[in-house]
Amino acid sequence: MAPPTTPAAEAPAVTARPRAAPATPSSPAPIPTLLDFHPLEDPRFTEIAAFFDHLRAGRFSTTRCRRDGRLLWPPRTVCPECHRSELEWVDLPRHGRIYAFSAVLAGAPLGMEEAVPFAVGLVDLDGVPLRLFGRIEGRPWTELAIGAEVNVEGFDLPDGRIFYRFRARPASPGAPG
Amino acid sequence: MSERPEVAVAGGATTRFGVRAATWSELVQEAGRRLFEAIPELRAEEVDSLFVGAAEPERFAFQSHVAPLAAELLGLKPRRILQRTELACASGQSAIRSAYAAIAAGLSDVAVALGVEKMNLPSMAEANTSMACVMDRPWDGAHGATAPPFFAMVAQRHMREFGTTEEALAAVSEKNHRFANSNPDAQFHAKSFSREKLRGLPLVAPPLRLGDCSSMTDGAAAVLVVRGDLARKYTSNPAWIRGTGQYSDWHNLANAGDLTDWVGLRQAGREAFRSAGIGPADLDFAELHDCFSISEIVAGEALGFCPAGQGGAYALDGKSSLGGEIVVNPRGGLLGCGHPLGATGIAQAVEVYRQFAAEVPPERQVPDPEWALVHNLSGSANVHSLMVYQRGG
């Protein structure tokens, strides 16, 4: 378990934030906000903007309740167990193993059609009771296996936002999966 | 406190399900016309309440405030309770459960529960976008989590833990498509799907193939739900609502736990059977939410039709077919009928009514049924909703 870091309530105000990149003639048409899946990451729209700042800084984080120690995913502003806002940011392990996976071969939503086929899976993070869902990059779905190791990394979206994805480790002799 | 009144489904009807050249409103009207045709004694002014099961009209039809729109289309002027119910894939059953609760509480006497979804759009990517926002949209949906990859992971784990085979998945799908051939309102009516053909269809989300997945479907359905002492005015074959159960224990996929043990369904099942005073062995048939072939397998296990891990064998051995143990999805299921989200739970209740009334073709008629269970899951099987019906004597 990573040590506690900046308490959420005391997180410093964010000033420098990459803005959406200006559209260029080669950019795809922007997706309207209400057809866009990715979170609005700006502190004007969310109280957990620090998650994305951490991701940009190479940290994968979430909130933990300081009263009951409960690790909350996704990052919350109130603990659903004790209903208090005494939360702190903690770093999560950036390594885990695949519990289950599949791939989207058809029927992708707007903005994801060009990525087809892409792999998705549930990953057990090392050492914490969290099994997270996410895209799996790095190897085609046909080369993935239950138990295979993956890393968590920040993935830059075309408009300047960032999100996390898993990256399967390259095949190596003796590696599971 | 006075005794709670009994509640019955006194008839119902569905539209044809499929890719329809019809709008959301036209589907509502078609279901309404067929409802009034099916129950000639029903007069619009007797209906005091309307519950409209609609999962995503804002997305699929760009229409909100749909309950009064549906009332207008049906020629109803609800004077007691008018509301929409939304629970994604279980929106239709939510409408029936709400009508049941209202009547049991003395707040309604004669209610219509109508379900509808218009899902086929010029851009199916937009329709898929709507399906992905059923999940925790900014965290799971943003990774491409729609239903197929989620249920594919359920199938993958079930195969790994219990040795379930693609042949077992195909057996479920083949059975439900076969039943759908005796249901002229089914999306895949008069289409033949052998196990061999199903296993040759393209992968959608491995290991699930096209025939393992229910379709994007346009359709509507409606039932009349009435206070027990009024039922005989409308039908000689009331389907009595004897029990319900529901359980919701998570939403973000991080909280899904064991994919092959649907704890929430076991919980809902205990409550449904307890409230009805029966056990699974008393059931003559069940309408299980086969949005995917694997769903019928895992649901049957959680409901106690067979031991954990044996759901595949249950289908392969014919125990879910006519002549087996508990007939599952004689209507044709979501796989054979299609899955217009808001309409599905209502259409299942229509099937229960028709089975009890012996109004269905012999190819799918369960012999002399007394007890039936209807199951809807919603989202990523994180919510389970159940109703138990008994044939009127």
C-alpha cells in the first residue's frame, strides 16, 4: 500500500492545465459533450480533478477514507460507507494481473470505432483489493491470457485530456500468459 | 390495517419486435391498439394509472417526459399515478412492479404497464454509445464497456472455472431461437439457427459470437394490471402476482466481485420464492434474461435450477426445453425475440399470461403450467429483478 499523500481536501489549486488542442484540418470532428465518454477533467467541472493531474505526473491514484480506511474506486468526494468527506489521495500500484478479458470486435460506440478491434479486461492490482476495468494496450487480444501481467499507464487523448489504460507486458520466456 | 389486495395481470399484447419502420410513438400506439384488441372489455376511462417502462428515450428517440406522451398516444387520462420507470434492461418489469405496488397499496385499481424502446438508428454507433452509458460512463464506459465485452468476461470465467463449452452457449441460443419460430412477433421468427450455424457466426466479443448476443430491437408491449376482485371483468385467466424480489449491490465494474456467482440474483431469488411461498422446483417455466447465452446459464444456477457450474449441462441435456425440468424462455427469449430494453420485461409477462391461458402455439406451450418466474437483469448483471406468477384457478 502506498503511503498517504496530499489529503483531498487540502490539495493545492491547479493552475497550469493543458487546454484542449486546437482543431487541425486532420482532426476528427469533436464529439458533443453528452456523447463523449471521457470525464471532464477540469476543476471547473469536477472536484476530483487531482486524479488527472496525478496521472499526468505519472501517479495512479484514488481516494481513501481516513475514518474507515476504505479504498474508494473511482475517486469519490464522500465515503459511501461512513458518509463523511474526510478523504485523502493515495497512490495505487501500477501493476497487476488479468482476471478476465475480452475484446470489442464490433458494436463500438462513437469515438471508438477506429480503434476496433481493441482488448478490454478486469485487472487485479497488486497488493490492494481493487479489480479495475480498462482498455488493454500492447498486445492483441489473441495474445492475452488470464493471469498475464499488465502495467497501468496514462494515455493521452487527442484533445489534451488524459486517462488510464493497461499495457500488457511484451512476451518473455517463462512469463505467465 | 386491512389486508393487502391481490393483484393480477389481466391480459397483454406486444408489437412485432425487430428492425421496425416505426418511430417510438408509433410503437407505443401499436402496442396500445393490440392491448385493447386483446382485452375487448377494457375501456380507456377505466384505466386510472399508467406506468411507462422506457430505458433511454432521451438517447434513442431524443424525447423526455415520455409518460404523458404515451398517455396521449393511448388515449388515457391517468388520474391516480402517471410515471416513467427506468432501470435500463429491466425498465419494463419496473413498470409492472410499480403498478403492482400501487395497487397493493390501494393507490390504483386498474393500471396499464407499457414498455417501449426504439433502438435502431441511422447511426448504430450512436445507439452503441447509448448502450455504453448504462455502465459507469466516465470510468467503465470510457474504456469501451458495453454489454458484450462484460458478458464475454463472464463466459470466459465460467469456461475456465467450470469447463463450460461454446457448444453449451450454442445450445441455449439454439433452443431460444427454436422457440422464437413459434412466436410471430419475434425478431428472429422463421429463421433457422442450428448449433453448427451459431458456432460459425462471427465473434462479437470473444468468446461470444453474434448468436450469443441479443439484438438492438424496436418494440413495445403492454399489460393490464388490476386489483384482484376486478380481474374477472377482463379475463377468465388472470395471472396472479404472488411474489417479487430485487437486489442491487454495485454499479462500477470494480465492485463486481466474482463474475460467475451472481450473489445479487441469489439474494433476489430467495426473496421472490419466500414471498410466493414456493421453491424453484415448483416452477413450470421461467422467462430468464438471456441478453446473452451465458446469462441464461449463470442465472439458472443462481436461481437454484441446477448446481453452480451446471448451467451449461442443464441446456445441453435438454432440461430447459419442453419435456425437461423447468422450461426456460418458451417465448423465444431475448436471443430469439430481440431486446427492446423497456419492452422486454412486459413482453415476458405477456408470455406468462398467454402460457397460463393456453393461447400460444403447441410448439412452445408448457403443459398445464401453474407457476412461472420472470427475471430481468440490468446493466452488467449488477441489478436483478424477479416476479413470480401463479395461474388463476
